[in-house]
Amino acid sequence: MDDRPTKSTASAHAALLAVQGFFGALPVIGKVVLATLPPIALVGFRVGITALILVAVQAYRRRVWLKERSDYWRLAVLSIFGVTLNQILFIGGLSLTKASNTSLLAVTIPIFTLLIGAVTGTEPLRLIKSIGIALAAIGVIILIDPRNASFSSDTTLGDILIILNSLSYGIYVATSKQVITRNGAFRSMMWIFIFASIICVPIGAVSLSAIDISAVSSYIWWLVLYIAIAATAGPYLLNAFAIAKVEASTVAVYIYLQPIIGFLLAAFFLGESFGISFWIAVIAVFAGVFLATRPIRRADHPKI
């Protein structure tokens, strides 16, 4: 059988490209905010604001309740891996390590997603897809250059938290397709963030009480709002939309485009130039993404 591209899958790929643009600048912007706000407070704001936005949208659309009662439990569990642990581990890790370490360790997300999909049976482990993910990962490593990362004892805890974040997000992406497809992206994400806010908002409020809020500049609050809307609500919705239409590993492998987008933005806004290693990395990443996301003939591409 030939899985030909359709308008539906094309829109999913477009959504995934947009997601990488939204997420690309998060490590840098997040570091700016974390210099003022506690990590858990930022998590509370991200989750709480996103939940409010989604509830307002779905209440207006009158599409609130889920298709099956058991889906509430499924989304509650997904909220733990996809939002609560994901956000706490990422923001906590980012506050304890370098932005370059964070970007480099992100290469583990598609790998975890592919392996978890194979173990749970939600997605076959195909040779061509595995080669594509490995090639894209190599490209990201060349691009970031491990010499720029600092895996010292000062950043070890942060690095471990980022890896655990990758595992948590990989579990979410690999196991969420069925329930999101059944209920739709907006409705599913609304409940995921409602469940996540039950944990994240209260502990964020407690964390925020440790600082003088009046001393926080309006610039920081605008960045917090940007992170909540453009780097949380938007990309999570687009990711959910894509998960319902393409394989989980396809969603995950697009993460490899994030550092390239960051580098290109630096070239555009800061006038930075790049050497031959940059273009080698770009070719490797795009080739890997192409192999991992290309339509396959099931009979022609063996499982591993």
C-alpha cells in the first residue's frame, strides 16, 4: 500500500514547521525570564495562561466535553508527561544548565519517541525512519558543536533534568495520537492543560511568593506572556493537530529544525555568518528529516 501525501498531511507538516519557529527562541528568552522569576513560577504562568486561553476558545465554540468518559483519565495521564513533568523538567533544567546544552540534548526526543512507539506498538520501528532520525541528530550535533556545550559538574543536574524532559515528552508524543484524533486538537489540549494547571499553578504561586513581584519589570511580564502564548499555547495546539494526522516520530523529528531556525534568525537579526560546517549540518538535518517523514510503501521498507 502506498501512503501518498494528502492535503491533510501537508497541513500537518506546515504546522510542525511553525512549531519549530515558535519553540526555536525559547531557550534564550527563557534564560532572560529565569534571571528574574523562579523556574516553577514560570511553569505556573505558562500552564495557567494556556489553560485559560483554551477554555475560553472551547467555551465560545461550545466544544468542551470529551467523546468518551475514559478519555478524561487518558488525558489526565498525558498531561503529566506532556505538560506537568515536561514543563517542570525543562524549565528547571534550563535554569541549571546552558542554552547550548539544552539544544544539544534535545536530539534525544525523537530517539525516545521512536523507541517508545516501538515498545508500545503504536508505531513500527522502520529502518529508513531510524536512519533519518540518526542522520538529523548528527546534523544537529555538528551544528551546535559539543565543544560549545559544558557538561561539567556545575550543569550535570540541569542536563539530567533536560534528558528526563526529553523522555517525558517522548512518552507523550508516542502515546497521544489515538485520544487526540478522537477528540480533536483544541478539545484534547484544553483538558490536558486543565489537568496540568491543577498541579502547576498552585506550586507556581507558592514559588512566586518567594520574590518581590513589584520589582519585576514590565519587560519580563511581556516576555512571560509571549512564552505562554507563542511558545506554549500555539505550538502545543499545532503539535496536537499534527499528531492526529502523521506518525509520532514524524512530529518528534521536526525538533531537529529548531537550532537551524535559531541560527538563521541570528544571521538575519545579528548579521552573523556561518562556515562550511553549518551548511554540512543543514544538509544532514534536512536529509534526515526527509528520510524520516517521507511517505513509505509498507511492502518496500522493512521493520527493524
